[in-house]
Amino acid sequence: MTSTLLQYSIILCLAVPFLIPFLKKYAKKIPIVQIVLFMMFLLYFYNNKELLPVSLVFGGWHLQNGVEVFFNMDSLLFLAATYIVFLAVIIYSSKKDYNWKFYFLINLLLSDLTCLFLANDLFNIYVTLELMSLISYLLISIELKNRQIWSSLKYMILSAISFNIYLVATAMIYHQYGTLNITLLSQANHHYTLPFLILISALLIKSGIFFYSMWLPSAHSDSESSISAILSGVIVNAGIFHVLRINQAINSNLITQYLIYVGIVSALFGAYLSIKQKDIKLILAFSTMSQMGFILEGWNNYGVEYAFSHSIFKALLFLSAGYYQHIHGTRNIDTPKRPVPISLFVTIWIGYLSISGLPFFLGSFYKHEIIVFSNGFIPIGLIFATVGSVIAVGKFALAVKPSLKMKGFIEKDTALLLLALICIIFGTFNSINHFDLEFLLEPVVFFGVGIIILLLFSKKIKNHYPYKLFKLSNVITIYSVIIGLIVTMTYFGF
């Protein structure tokens, strides 16, 4: 029964978007219908965890030759985050003058992501990632602004490099093992790690990781805020999800160490560069690079749960940034405090306290566990990254003040309230279930240190965006160096 339910749910998701061109008057409502139905599906399995995992090969084919979908608790959390963020974005954008084509693209992207988080073979991962990227290019440039078009093209070029690298690695894996199915690959003897390192590196380009996803700052900052929320809250998950799944399946010490070092570099550099920005969306974009580093560090210890948390509070912060820009016409926070509606002020601070890892807010327990159970020098680096996030996003939180006179916008307030409530309810639930003195004190100390540094030295922080580092030609050079290092690592068996 469970496999049948999964099969029909996938078919329904693939069919729903194509109703929109024929029912244009209901373009806004059709995605919501799909979201409600699929959330019921997710709730059913969440309440019946003993039914997981569910595996299904379409058409009754053998696993070696068929298309397998695999649904486990990791898939459920990533899908839940995806559907919650998309619901919030649709509500947030409901008063905007978008035509049916926008909602068609949004719904098609949602359905594609559903298939992506269920895909369990390397070829169908490629197909769903490719479609996701094509839709993302269109959504980034939806307003047809010059900067958006250039950001979309940059994302397209770097994604093309990523996909070519991915296909080369896939061919190497198929030549070596005779299958692309992750379940079968997990049962093989992986004495040949080079293709998997190349494959994972290609996925890291799609995962918001520093030195890999060099398209991210411009794409996230130049997009319309609702699209930024999708990019940062969901799209980066598409790559990281399969990085985590493939790493767990392959269980290679070399690959694990590679991801740990890549993760800490991303966490630190992302935090540092976010501190150096005065544009709210650039702060949040670089912060995404930092938080994705935390997820890599927690690959076997609450990384998936932290990815869910990050999706929610980062979508909340990006939508709040868009709300702020809508009111004041600027994203620059290098100015005196600006008044905002109380609803916006509260949600900004809920997002800020969540990303800072404070107890009773979403993600706090998972971030704490990732730091505590990391090895060697990694915990120290993660602590610095945590304090950096407090400083960087604190610049946004401290740049606003509540105003009783200002009226909010009902659709924006509703979307932000949905995400804020999840941050508080889930955060409180986790904190109560894992209540101890160490968990309470450490995050508060990190937060206090970050706030003190921000208040004392905020005027001395020089704003700087590293244009040369993110120049397209330089990024391609960086990718060449990374591939060279991977080959060297494999050859010498580091």
C-alpha cells in the first residue's frame, strides 16, 4: 500500500502543473492544492515512521535496470521544508501582478524538486537537477532587470560546467560498476574513489558551498525576494541532499574528510564575507554559504535536521528583507534605524535568533550538536562561524525599530507568521526534549560575544564585496584548481 501511495503521489505532482495553462483563472490556487495534498501525505508518513523507508521501482523493472524512488526520513524532512517554503512564497506573492506563467513555473519547480528528493539513481538525479536549474534561470530573471539577467546567465554558465563534470563522473561510475543505482552502488566495493569525488564536487557547485557555488551571491541578492527565499531555502538543498545521501551510501573515509574540510572553509569564509556587507540580501546570501558548511559538518549527526531548520529561518529572513525593501525602497542598512511594522520587527528577530542558534528557536539544538560532536579543530571554526552569523545578521536586526503607526501588508504578514511560528514551535519542542545546562549556556555565550563585538566595532567594519573573486573567469580557474586537487588527492590516497 505504501509503495502504491508513493507512486500515485509522484504521478499527481507531475500532472498538476500542466493544469495551469488550461485553468489560468485558478493559477494561484492550483499550487496550493498540491501543497495541501502532499503535506497530508508527508504527515501520514511522519506519524507512521515505522513504514519508512519506502522503495519503489516504476514499471515492475528489476532494480538494476529500472527507475527507483526511495523515500526515507531524510527525504521527508527535505520535502517538508520545500513545501512549507513554497507555501509561504505563494502567500507572500499573492498580491503581486504575476500572470499564470509565474505560477506554472513555481508549480513545475515544486514538482521537479519532489521528484529530485525521491530520486535514487544518478541519471535521474541529473535530469531533475537540470530541470530545476532551467526553471531557476527563468525565475531569477523574472523581472527582466539587467542585473537579474546577468546573474541568471552566470548561474547558467557555472551550472553547465557542473553538469558536464557530473556527467563525466557518472560515465566513469557506470563503466566501473555497471549501474547508476545508489542502493546497488552502496553494496559495491569502492576501491576507486575518483569518480565519486568528482561527482560530489559537481553537486557541491549546486549546494551553496563557498569556492564551489560562486554563482550564489549575485543570484540570491539580485533576484526578487520571494525567488531569493526559494533559492536559499530550497534550491541549495537539492545538491546538498544528494551529497549527503551519496556519501552515506559510499561510506568512504577520503570523501568524508574532503567534505569536512570543504564544510569548515565554507562556514568560515561565508560568515566572514557576510560581516563585510551592508546590503541585506548579500549578508543573507553569504550567510547561506556559511550555514551550508554547518550542514556538511553534520553529515552523520543532525545535518539533515539542520538543513530543514535553515530552509525555514533563511526563507523567513529573505522574505523579511523583501518586506523591508518594499517599505523603504532600499536594502542598504548602513543608515540610522528605520521604522517597520511590529509584525515585521518580530519576525526579523525570530529569524535572527534562529540563525544565531539560541535555545527555543528552530535549529538551535541541531547546531549545538554539530559543533559538540565535530572532531579536531572543526568545533573552534564552527564557533567562530556562529559568532560571525550573530554579527552579520545582527546588522539587519539592529537596523530596524518597531512602529505602532505603520500598517503591515496582510499577505506578507501571513507568510512571515507561518514561518515564524514554525521557528518557535519546533524550536521550543526540541529545546524542551533536550534540556540541559550546557545546551542553554553555550549558545547564549556565543550570541552575547557576537552582540558585544557588533555594538563595539560595527562602525569599524569596512564594507567590501570581493568582485575579483567572483569574476566569471576567476571562478572557472578556481574550478580547474579544485578538479586538479581532487585528482591529486585520489592519486596519493590522502
